[in-house]
Amino acid sequence: MAKPRSGEKRTKIFRTALRLFAQNGYSKTTIKDIAAESNVSFGTVFTYFENKEELFHLCVTEPIEEFRHHLLETSGILEYFSIDKLKEMINEHVAYFLEKEDYLRVIQYVIGQPERFSKMMEELDLFSDEFMSFVQNVVKTGMEKGVLPESNPEEVGYGYLAFLMGARLTFTDYPGVQLTNALEKQAYRLFGIGI
Amino acid sequence: MAKPRSGEKRTKIFRTALRLFAQNGYSKTTIKDIAAESNVSFGTVFTYFENKEELFHLCVTEPIEEFRHHLLETSGILEYFSIDKLKEMINEHVAYFLEKEDYLRVIQYVIGQPERFSKMMEELDLFSDEFMSFVQNVVKTGMEKGVLPESNPEEVGYGYLAFLMGARLTFTDYPGVQLTNALEKQAYRLFGIGI
Amino acid sequence: MAKPRSGEKRTKIFRTALRLFAQNGYSKTTIKDIAAESNVSFGTVFTYFENKEELFHLCVTEPIEEFRHHLLETSGILEYFSIDKLKEMINEHVAYFLEKEDYLRVIQYVIGQPERFSKMMEELDLFSDEFMSFVQNVVKTGMEKGVLPESNPEEVGYGYLAFLMGARLTFTDYPGVQLTNALEKQAYRLFGIGI
Amino acid sequence: MAKPRSGEKRTKIFRTALRLFAQNGYSKTTIKDIAAESNVSFGTVFTYFENKEELFHLCVTEPIEEFRHHLLETSGILEYFSIDKLKEMINEHVAYFLEKEDYLRVIQYVIGQPERFSKMMEELDLFSDEFMSFVQNVVKTGMEKGVLPESNPEEVGYGYLAFLMGARLTFTDYPGVQLTNALEKQAYRLFGIGI
DNA sequence: GATGAATGAGGGTTCATTCAT
DNA sequence: TATGAATGAACCCTCATTCAT
């Protein structure tokens, strides 16, 4: 029996699961907990999701699409490049990474155990390749326009992704604005601007 | 009953545990697995470690000291500051972060679930504060010497730590040299140099 | 709420249930499976049958009547006894036991766990008593007519029933005709004929 | 970790399991029940057996060897054939089939669901072939010695096995001696003797 | 009548921990 | 010190049954 792919309860369960997986990891999170915090009964979780692994898998992969939209479709920067547009893009990236706390924690949990979650890693790798290649295009465009200093686009891609991931990983407790500013300014530097 | 704090078997078990915790996380790693891969019997693990939690706690906290040595006692940069010394320091940091794969995975596993591992988080936060304040001193010194451009030392600290953590988290498969170079050069930029 | 005792869907469900119970036993057979293989929805099964136990009970007891007809009303052998009529009866019995595979599997499943299915066992015992007493009458009649050799009718009854049940239980894969012949000839011997 | 293949507790658990599987079938029998009736804790069952399926498998296959001994090594009947020896063999077979109630119930449970337990069926089929070919040899020998009437050995084999299985299946409540006698005498008839 | 989402009791199984040897 | 059998809490999952639509 195919599982329903939508529905109010499914959404509730999904979000709860995402939060709990983010908080406690895969093994520590129990279906019982997910059910309780979703205000549904134990069995209902299995009405919407095949099993725990499938639920986790979906928590990891379903949001990728939305992620892609937010991170890659940034205000036509490739068509009309400018420092301001770049900064705007970076600001959005930083904000988005800091905002999507739960999802990124889950992602990092998976990335931290690539052998264990190899199936999901493949899908995440695809996205990370996509993201890096987008960043590389931005850098190339910026250089062609003579707006960005000489850089190795690949290196900027590596560094920028690492930086965003690390930012999300490392800072939990710090208040928002100050940290956000700090991270934005540091991110500019990775692109060779704002010094 | 106090547990032995040294011994060949203890070391073997400890290292195996660190590796397995890094690979599979806390819950998925079983004492049985640790014992088997350490070539000791099941019960022997409990001869050296109170219980699983204690073993994990030690895996997280024991190596901090060595970490401190490597990362903070870097060739008297504070006394004789120079761009070369700074680059040298950064190179060492990058190399060390990439080298200590297992340990850093474990750290990131803990950081990613701060409520769950709040006790260890405290100790890790102490070290991270220490590291950031060291970096801030480096930046301040560099600025005073007129060698580094105008920067907010705190921001550089944030960004640099995030970057190092993210680098370790994000890249597993890539070959060493090229990635190392890329990361080094991007790290320079965070300090406002290297372009 | 009284359940409908007839209807096309009821028949479909009933037959599917009988087949699945025969194939996999009571516990392994699920209502979901029965519904799916009957091409009805899940809940529909409960429209026609109180619950799983009731359905199983009916699978065991409903066909008894037809069984009785086929096995006990055999061509007036008690009125006009002859060796040929006896052989004819035996042939019919053997054929019927081999034909009613599903039902007899279910019967044997129940008989094999008499404590577990004590309620059904009572009904089955009634029929088995009836059958044995019929066979005893046949033997007595045959002896009175001087056509059957001296036998203990009860013993023949025991043996004959055991033989028929065992035949059905033991041989699944063997092709029909040869086995049927073999079993017929062996059954004759139990009555002291055909040697 | 390989499971212990002997030990007092293992024997206790094994026998309890055999009894409960015989009484209630595979699915209805719970590990909890087996543990309780064996006076061991729940987990101990898993110390000796991989899982429920494995335990069941062993219940079905381990006793085959002893079965073979008892049923096939019958007093050199093939070397020194005589009616008395044959009757002796039959008596032993009947007695053994009636005695090994639990084991044969389990066997019949498996045979009754051959698709479900196909793996075990293979092993059981091997034994049943062996048994039938032994019986065929007995019949051939008896015919050669001129002691048994003209028979189709294969047919006798079929019939005899069916009869023994059916006897075990069909009669549970009846007292021993009378039934035993009846079955023995009927079994003689299958070999064409004893009238 | 027909449906299938919701429920939760009960099953198999894992595994940290204890402890007698 | 070293071992591994014994334990049982807690997990995931199945499935009969109910009931609103």
C-alpha cells in the first residue's frame, strides 16, 4: 500500500521528526517520541511512512528541492553581476543557513557518517556539486566583469561551502544579528571583496 | 572501583572506540563491536571503562589537551608576528584539522547535538573559546604590527573556526593536496591576506 | 450487527481466505492479504465477517456439510454391497481427498493444534466419528455379505481415516494419476481386498 | 558470535520450543513463552539461538538424524528377512511415530505449509525419500524371499508413509494400546500380510 | 455497503550491564 | 585481569479492529 504523500498529519509528523532527528540523531530519536510530539498515535506514523529509515531518508532528501530554490536561484546574479548583488546573495545564503537550523543539523549528521548513510550521501553530494558549480560560475562571472579579484573559482567554491556549513555547525547559542554580520563579512572575504 | 588509566589494551580499545564512534555515531556503535575490533573480549571493555557513556565522554575530552598543544602553541607567532608565520600557522591548522579526521568527526557529532551531550559541550565550548581568543590575539597583534588589514578580530575568530570545522565536515572524498591548498588560500583570505 | 451470509464478494473473500489459511496458517495470514487478493478493500472483509477468528472458524466448519455429502452418501453401498462398489467408494474418497487440497490443509492445520483450536476440533471430531462409524458399517456389511475377510471394523476405520489424511498431508508435488492409483490400491488392502 | 551448540539450558530451551511449536504452531508461539516455560530469561533464548526462525529451523532439522537411526536401522531386516522381523519393524515404526508426538506435529506443521517453509521442506523431503526407498527395499526383499505377496514396492512405500503420518496426525486423544494394535494390524495389511 | 486512516497491544530483537568463574 | 552467559528494558514494527466518511 503506497503511503500518502501529503496531508496535515503527515506534515506534522514530518516536521516533528526533522526536529527530533536534528536534536538527537537518528538512533536516539524514537518513533514513540515522534508520535507523541506530533500528537498522533504510534501506529499513525506508519500510516504515512514505511518505517523509521524511510522517514529519516525523506527528512534528508525532501527539503533538498526547496534548498535548491533558495540557494541557487538568487536574483539573476549571473546576468547582472555586481558587488552589491553578490553581497546580497551571500547575505541570503548566510541567513538561510542560519535559519534552516534543523534541516542543516540533519544534513550534517548524515555527512558526518557517510558510510552509514551512503545512500543519502549520494543525493547530498549531487546537490553540493550543484551548489559549488553555481558558486564557481558566480566567481568566473565576477572576474570576467572585472569586479572580483583574480581567484581560483573552484577554491572559492570549496571554501565558501565549507564556511557556510561550519558556521551552521559551530554556532548555536550566539545571538543572531552580531553573528550574522560577522559571518557575512567573513564570507565576503572568501570572494576577495570587502577587505 | 577505579578503572586503569593506562595500558596497551586500554589504548587499543580507546582508539577503536574513537574510530567507531566517528564512523557510526554513539548509539549505533556497540560495545560488542568495539571489543571485537580491538581483539579483546566483551567484558574487557568494562575493565577499562566504567560504561559506554564514560568511554564516549573520554573519547571526546581526552584528546582535547593534545589538540590544544597543536593548535595554540604555534611557533611563537604572538611574539614574532609575520605574514609567513601566520600562513605557517594556518597551514598547520588546516593540516591538523584534515588529519584528525576521527576525532573531529566525533567532536562534530557532539556539537551537532548540544542538548543531548550538554556535559561534553561545556568542555568543548571552553576549548572553542580558548581557540577563538587565541585567534583574536593573533589578529590584534597582526593589526598592531601593521601587517594585517583592518579587521574585527572577533569576526575573524568566528569565521576562521567555522571555516576549519566546515572544511573538516564537508570534504571527505577529495584528495589531499589540491584541497589542502584550496583551503589554505581561502583561510588566508579570512585574515585579509593572500590576494 | 448480523453479517450477510451470502453475496458474491463474501464468496470471493471466503475462498481467498481458505486458500491463504491453507497456505500460510492462521497467524501468518493477514486480513490485508485476504482483502488484496480478493480485490476488495480492507474494511470490506469486516462487512462480511465478524473478525478474523470468525472467518477462520467458518473456513473450517462451513465446508463440512459438503464434505459429508461427498464422503458419506456414496452410492448406496450399504444397501447393495459389492467389491466393485467398495472400490468405487474408495476411489471417490481418494480423489476427493486429493482434490480438496486447500480445505484439507486447513483441517490438518487445526487438527495439528487441537488445544489451540479446541472449539473447531469438537466439530471436526463429530464429523470424524461419523465418518469412522460409516466406514465401520461398510466393513460390517461387507463381512456379513461374506465379501470382506474377517476384520475388526473399528481398526479398519482408524486405519482408513489415518491413511486418507496422511495421503493428503504427505504428497503435494507428485503428479496425480500414478499417485492416485497407488493410494487406491493401498487403500483396498486396508479393507483386506485387492491383494 | 557463534551460538553454543550444547549446554543444559540450550537443551531445555530447545525442548520447550519444540513442545510449544508443536502445540501452537510457529507464529502463535512466542519467545517470551519459550523463555518462561524454560525458566530462563527472555534474552537467554538469544544467547543460544540466533533468532526465532533459526530456533524453529533447528527444531525441525536437528532431530532428523535420530529419526533416521530409529526408523532406518531396523534390526537387519534386509539381511535376514522374515514376516516376524517385518512385523517387528512395523511395530517399532508405529510406536515411534506415536511416541514422538511433538516432533511429528512440528514436521506436519511444516509439511502442511510447504511454500512457507520451503527451506525446511527440502531437508524433510530428503529424509522422506530415504525412508520410502528403504521401505521399497524391504518390500523387494520380501518378495524375492517369496514371503511377501506380489506388490508394487513404490506403492507400498507411498501408502505406508502416508499411513504413518496420518496416524500421528489424526489420533491424539485415543488411549495407547488399543490404537497401537489397530494401527499395527492395518499397517501389516499395507504390506499384504497379517490377514 | 464500502472504504481506509487511526489506534495500540503485543511480537521479535538488540544491547548495555552485571557477575560468577 | 579477563571472560562471556544471563538479564530485561526499550526499540521497531505488524496487524486486527474500530469508526467516521
